[in-house]
Amino acid sequence: MTNFDEPDAGAAPLGLEPVRHERFAERVYDSLFHAVMTGRLAPGARLPSEVELAARFQVSRPVVRQALDRLRSDRLVESIRGSGTYVRAQPATMPVVPLARSTADLSHIAHGLELRLVLEPECAYFAAMRRKPRDLARMEEMLEGFENANRRGDVAHHFDYGFHEAIAQASANPRLAQVLKSLEYDVSHAVNLWRHLARMQPWRRTQDALDEHRNIFALIRAQDAEGARRAMRAHVENARVRMLEIEPGT
């Protein structure tokens, strides 16, 4: 059984990063969810106390409690009075896709991807023309973080989004960056959860996404604006295909 009771002081175990943005409970839930789905928290593992989780994620205890309530609702964990909260089930025994319970939920995700298809190729185009050295450094930092987290089996979605955010920032158009920010949870976050909830093997899709990121970065660095636009459009199209390929084990 995984020992998750005595974390190293100052460490961020399991790749769980401190939470510093909006929708705190959703991020705490998502990070713990990924830890369970990837086996970083094994069946029977005891979660840290609410106080410990609040300190690790830099949020309040009510925020942690809300995230834990959702995990219990999804039948991922169970609380034993006087003992703590424990991982309850193997991913294979989970209810199917609690994130997308209705056609409306799936439509919301699909519409967000369509918006990305309009927005992000233009972000890449302008980024290739206007990027500064600091923008390239930020993209490279996010790309390396994504690769390293994936190699370790840690949560990587924040690096994935960070790479796209860095491109939007490099466009030197704050309105474009603002619109992309509004999609962080509604699209990229939701798609990443969908892959796991559909009980797929995400490694191949993640590797494909990494390869596409590398190509986009190389084109932006080379200031190939048209090439960057085409590559980003293909990347978002591929993301939509990867989301819809839900056959287990593919």
C-alpha cells in the first residue's frame, strides 16, 4: 500500500503543484484524480489530512473539503471515521465518464475545441512574428516541464496548457491571451480528464501531443508564421480526434 502519510517537508509529491488560480476546488480535485488514475495513489492508499492537503495546495480547508466531496461522489475515495480518507477503487471499477454525463456536457467541450481551432492558429501566427527571447524561453520551459512530468508519470496538464498560454502571450495581443485563459478549464482540462475517465491508455496520445508541441515551437522559433499557423491548426484538430477516440486500450 502506498505510504502517503508522511510527506517530505517542502516537497510537492506526486507532481501535485500548488494551486494559485481560480476554481481552486476543481484544481485540487483534478490533481488528486490524476494521482489516483495514474496509480500514484494506489487502491487502499491513505490521503493526507485536510490540513495537510490545504497546506500543499495553498488553499483553504473548505476548498479541500469540496474537492474530497467530489472524489467521494465519483466513488474514487471513501472516508473512514477516525481513520482518514482512502482510495476506494481501481479505475476499471469507476463509473464511466462522470465529467460528461450529458450531451450538453460533450457539446460544451466540442464547442470549446472549435473556438480553439479559430483562436490558437492565429496566436501561433502572431507569436512567430512577434516572439521575444523571453517568450521562447517560457515556451521551452513549459515544453521541458511537460516532457519531464510525462516521463515521471506525474500530472502534466498544467505544462500542456502553459505551453499554449506562452504562445498566446508571445502574440503580444492581450485580448487573445485573455480568451485562451477562459478555455483552460472548459477545454484543455476537461479533455485531459476525459482521456482518463474513458479508461484509455494516454501515453501514446501524450507522446503525439509532445511531438506536435516540439514542431510548433521550432516553427515559432524560426519565425515561420504560416508554418506555425498550420501546425497549430493540425495540433488542435488532432486534439479533437484524440478526445473522440475512446476505445479502451487504443
